Amino acid sequence: MDHNEIETLIETRNDERAALADIKQVDETTLSVNGHVYVIETNVRNAFDLGEFSNKFNPILTRFDYIVGDWGYGQLRLKGFYGDFRNVSKSLRHSAIPDYLIEDTNFGSNYFILHNLEAEKEKIQVINLIEKNNGLE
């Protein structure tokens, strides 16, 4: 099988692939993904492509506060990160995104960062719960 045949099979598979999520673009910078509101925080060199994002998106990514999409060799790769307020490994926090972009993506690649606004509501609930438990209310 030569390279052109492989490319054709990949294109056919992508065209036939069913979307795993209900994704709608509300406006230029806002998306609805399975009812969660996302904002495009960063879009370097117009990296965000709704069709490709819909094709690559997996519902497991909805648990993350941020989704980074980067392009390499014509393929979109998605990776999730949590907000800095979360008790997770530092490499999975929002503040680690610049390191990820430098160390794990192609140099100078186009990328975008989506922010899950639903996570902000959760953050406020966590802070309120902590204050309530510490008697700071």
C-alpha cells in the first residue's frame, strides 16, 4: 500500500466517523460542547477549525478546564489541562501549558486554547465549601 492509498483511507475514515459530542459554535470565540460553554482564549494563526475539532474531540476531554489543540504534520492533537486551583500534578495544570507547547509540540506549530467556563463555576463552589469548612463565611 503506497502513501496516497493510506491518505485516501484516512480521509474516508474521517468523513465516515460519527461525532462523539454535540459541538456548536455560538459566536466567533464561544463554543457549546455537550452543553458546556467554552471560550477560545488563544488562537495562534487561526489554528481552530470547528470541523477538525469536532472530528477529534472525545467526551473525556470535558472533565478538563482547558483544552489545547496543536497541529503537527497535518494532524490535530488535543490535550486537556486542569485549572491551577486543582489538586493535580503540576504538569496537568494550566500554568504548565507554555512548557507543553515548547517541549511537546512542533516548533512554531499553530495552536489554540479553549477554556471550559463551567470549571469556573466549580472553582467558586470549591472555594465557598473550603471557606465554609474553615468558618470564614
